[in-house]
Amino acid sequence: MTNKQRASKILSLLYNYYGETKPGLEFINIYELTISVVLSAQTTDKQVNSVTGELFGIYPDFESLSKADISDVERIVKSTGFYKNKAKNIILLSQMVCSRFKGKLPDDIERLMELPGVGRKSANVILSIGFNKPGLAVDTHVLRIANRLRFSLTESPFEVEMDLCKVIDPLEWKKTHLLFIKHGRELCKARNPNCSLCPVKQFCNYN
């Protein structure tokens, strides 16, 4: 079995076990996704979802958020943690989208990473989920599972991304990201993973 065949088999088994997986963040357009992704750093999707209803009700687009009073934004996003930096970043991000990109979010990873608060992982999420373009975001769950399944043997998110992209078809990158996150939250946890129920345990280095 080649590495690509092995990867395809693992994805198939995970998909058969979990079914169609969706992002945990709640959004209705690319603006809401982008702001939610920035707010999701070092917190849970549930916590972000608890504040974005009010945030997007007051600031429904990049233009309105670019003109927001930072103290008001800080008040709304405070419970997501690191709220001062997050409030500053999403306002600056909105200003840059309006001034530099004429109100339209760029759809390539290099320009997305120029935006305040947007690193490579966030840019890949926006690309794959928002624009439906190939992008494989590596968070703690993806990194952990990639190592346990021997796709990669490094703690570097960038190197894990490169290793995964070598053996997984670009059309499967988004599905891989979502399935690995689901698997990491449900069974393949950092501590005390439930290996007995794991659908891919025969491929796992941890098990």
C-alpha cells in the first residue's frame, strides 16, 4: 500500500464513521467567517459563537467594523480571551480590506496572511471553507492526529501541512481538516484517547 493509498483508506474510514462534518463556527458569509476565525484563537468555537451574534448584528460587514469604536468591540468579544488584541486585529483587518483590497477579501494565502490576526492556519481555513479552494489548516488536533497516524513526525504545523499535502489529494484537504478535528474532539484526544472505538486504530502509532 502506497502512502497515498494509505491516506485515502484512512480518510474513507473516518468519513464512514463520522459522516459529513461541518465547521464549528457559525457564519453566513465570508466576512463573518473571517472575523470568527480571528476570534477563535485560544478559545472554543462555542465561545466565539456566543459573541458573534451581537457583533455581527451591530457590525454586519467589513466597512462598518472598520469604523467601530474599539471599546465597544472589546466589550462584545471580551469573553473570547485576549480581547484587546482581538478587537484591535479585527478592526485593523477590516480597515485593510476596505482600503487595500477595496472591500473584497483576497482569496490567496499570501495576501490573507498580510491581514492582522491571520496566520497560516487561519488563512487556510478561510481559503478552504470560505472560498472552497484547496487549503489544509493544521491546528492542534490535526497536528496530533497526523503524528499518531504517521503522516508526519514533527511538531511544526507548517511541516505537518506539507507532509499531509504530499499524500492527500487537494480536493480532500478541507475534508481532511474537518475530519481530523472531529476525530480529535470525539475520540483521539490528547489525553486518554478512546482507542477501542477508533475506526483507524490499525494505522495508528499511538495505539
